[in-house]
Amino acid sequence: LGALALMGPGQHTVAAGSFTASLLQTNVAQDEKFAFERLPAALQAVAAQLLAARADLVVTPETAVPLLPDQLEEVMPGYWEGLRAHFASGGVAPQRAALVGVPLGDAASGYTNSVLGLGGVAPYRYDKTHLVPFGEFIPTGFRWFTEMMHIPLGDFNRGAATQASFTMGAQRLAPNICYEDLFGEELALRFAQGDAHAPTVFVNISNIAWFGATSAIAQHLNISRLRALEFQRPMLRATNTGATAVIDHHGRVSAQLAPFTAGVLTAPVQGRSGLTPYAAWVSRTGLWPWLALALAVVLGAVRSARRKAVPG
């Protein structure tokens, strides 16, 4: 019980600088997201919001740019060059940066569901690691299913289990895509090299428009809140249809857009440094030893209670 108590609530992190973030909520219906005739207008809207943002960091939802690089060049020549030039110069302020959701790759090397970083210390790319079956990879023997469903970009390559954070000034921003934030033990791997390399902020980019107006939006928001509590790190969420929000290191939602609306959420963010016991231990041992310990404690308590309840 003493060991488990050490994993309980406590202030294990300290402030590590502040910045402002603008989080885009594009509100594109899923049946329109890959509709070719609507793509130019959608791409122009995303670019306009990226260029107009006045925050230190601007973040788009998952696959907000839904075309591969060569396809994008055909539809809107110079798209990436214009964005890179804007953020390389700092835009309208120094150290301006962006994280943009986009598919990358080609037929020869394969495809990835990715985040591109613009305007940081160095060129940056994060590739999604924990892929969704059928939506992002095809289990053996089921290619016929994805072909029948006409799912675009339904077979991605996996990104590496540990990838560097995006550096923006003093901040280290760790992207995760869609339901990757469900797996705390996987996010913990980013703390394995110690606090000097650990993220100061998590950034989730998502598109759960697939689920429509269901409890999935609230559920996913609460998943992110739990990760923020485990690591005592803020979580920024830029989503297509919701929940676009800023979550502080206590797991509290400090700012949020209404779901199923298009808009930009701009709010202050405080980065954090320091390791919670969960981050320090699970990053080195994985989650299973601690689940086994917790189960053993619970079973021991149940057996003790039963012995006390039955005399002799």
C-alpha cells in the first residue's frame, strides 16, 4: 500500500514557462473530408487560419490537410512552401510555430498519419504509432473489407514507439494523434530519458467525426484529462468536430470550443517540468508490473475482509 500511495496525488512538477496557443476546429463532415470538389476551399480555409494566427503556437486537427504532398502540389501549388516561409520568418512575431496534421509518404515507401512542425528549432515530423485496425491498417485477410468501404489512406505505416518532441523556444511539445492518448503507458515512453528530454506539453490532434454526435467527444476529452493528471502536463486538443480544448496539468479544462462549430480557440498555456511517479516508473518498467501489484493489493484486502467476516 505504501508503494501505491506514492503514485497518488501530489505536486510533482513545476512551471516551465508560458506561451499562447491557437487551436483550430475545422468542423468538416466526415463524408465531405475527402470530397475532391470541396478540397480547395477547405485547404484555403486552413491556410488562412494558420497565417492569421497571432498565438505563439497554432495547431490543426488530424489530417486537416487531407492530401499527400504530391497530390497537394497538383491541387494548390506552393501550399507548403508558403506556410514554411511564413513560420520560418516567425510570421508576425518571433518564435511563431505550427503543428499541422497531414498524411505523408508515397506508394514506394508507404504512408503515415503524421504531424508536421513548422517554425521550430529544426524540421519536425511525428508519425502515428498506435494505429486503428481497418481505419489505419488492414489486418491480414481483410483487404477486401477496406476496398469495399472505399476507405482512403486505410493502410499506414507505424511510427517509431519513441519519437522526439517538437521544440519551440523553451517548450518541448509531444504530439499524439486521435486515440493514442488512451494509452498512458505508451505516452510514458517519452519520459524514459529523464526530465531534461521529457515533454513540457502534450498536443493531441484528432478527427472523431466518424462517431458523429455521440458520447465519443466527451469520452475522448476525459481520456485526455486523465493523461494530463498522470503526467502533470497540460494537454492541448485541436480537433475537427470536438472537443477542442486546453487542459491544465491538474486535468481541468481551462478553455473549450463548442463541438460541431468551426472556430479557433486561443488561450494561455503553462508548460511543466518534473516527473510524476507514474511517469518515472512506467516509462522504465511498463504498466503491467504496477497493474499486477494493484491487483495483488486488492485481492489481499478482499481475502482479509473475508477472514474477518467469517469467525474461525
